[in-house]
Amino acid sequence: EAAVTQSPRNKVAVTGGKVTLSCNQTNNHNNMYWYRQDTGHGLRLIHYSYGAGSTEKGDIPDGYKASRPSQENFSLILELATPSQTSVYFCASGDVTGGTEVFFGKGTRLTVV
Amino acid sequence: AQKVTQTQTSISVVEKTTVTMDCVYETRDSSYFLFWYKQTASGEIVFLIRQDSYKKENATVGHYSLNFQKPKSSIGLIITATQIEDSAVYFCAMREASSGSWQLIFGSGTQLTVMP
């Protein structure tokens, strides 16, 4: 079973502060994704990566940066957190060639006050 | 740009009946993959079933099946003999195969409630 681990699971941050959400996968997947989930919007793609050293913008990248320093790790960085970034964030990984499914972490609940 | 739309916000059914959840998609790619995922009350998101655009046969896994209507850009999820534990949010998703982007785009989800 594919394992995707997110940390922290819960985070309270202050407006204007820097927040880093981390994701680790142990399945040697090439592709990793960051989504945010808000009521009425489903899962919206923020950033994704094809492999170590690569990051690509998704549908809603503004206010977020991503970093993929290794095959296993993919971070989402909020340089200046705002209350509008309060949400639940999910990381996912998969070997997308051939159309296989992705595997999700358990999510991080971020509250920006 | 690719887009996935689920217009049904919520559905309620009685246990042991059949339910269909709708999903329509937009893509310029001639080859793509369609997925359905389930999010349980605990927040866990799990893969259910997939349809490859080049396949004419509808995919079936357990009591989940798909109604793939390519001319209508539609991929419905059918759950037969529903159980209480099928209560969850169901997401439709799409990934283009030949554009090279590998973005996985989701719809807004449908909340299914199965009542005894």
C-alpha cells in the first residue's frame, strides 16, 4: 500500500507568517501534487511536480511556492500567510504514466489567524 | 484547459438501492484518463475506479461501475446495492494523457447519504 505522510496534521499560523507544509512518500513515485479543499470547491490543484527538482503551477498557485528537493519529499510554502489560505491541504503521489491512480495523504488543516 | 464539473451537490438514497452520480469534463486531448475517488467522514481520500478514454467498455469494480459516454464528455458513477458505509463525498477527476502536463483535476464533489 502506497504511503504518503503529511506533516503537520494541524497548524495555526499568524497572518504574515511563513508556513511550510511537508509531504513524504516512500513509493518512489515520480509525480506529486498539492491540493487545497474548501467547501463548494472540491480539490483544487496548487502545485505539482514530475520529479526531484521540478515544480509546476496548478490552477491556483498564487500565494504559494513549492519545493521538491528529492524524489520522496514535496513541500508547500506560504511565504506570507493570509486568512484566505485557511483550508485543508492534501498531498498526493503517483506514477501517472499509464494512467494509474494517485495516493493521498491524510491532509493538513491550516488555520491562519 | 481541462475542467471537471459535478453539478449534484448532494444525493440521498435508501440503503440497497442504486444511485448514479454525474460528471462531465472538458479537454482538448484525444487521450485521457477518468477517475472516481471517495472521501470518507474521516477525511481519507481513496481511489475507486478508472476509465481510459480509448476503451469502449465501461469499467466495473465490485459494486461500482461507470457509464462512459464519450460523445457527451460524461462519466457517471453507478453504485448498486448501496450500503450505509457508502455514505461519503465522491469526486470525479481527469488527467490528460498526451498533453504532457500530467495535471490531475478534480470536480467539486457529490455528498452521498445512504439512509437505512
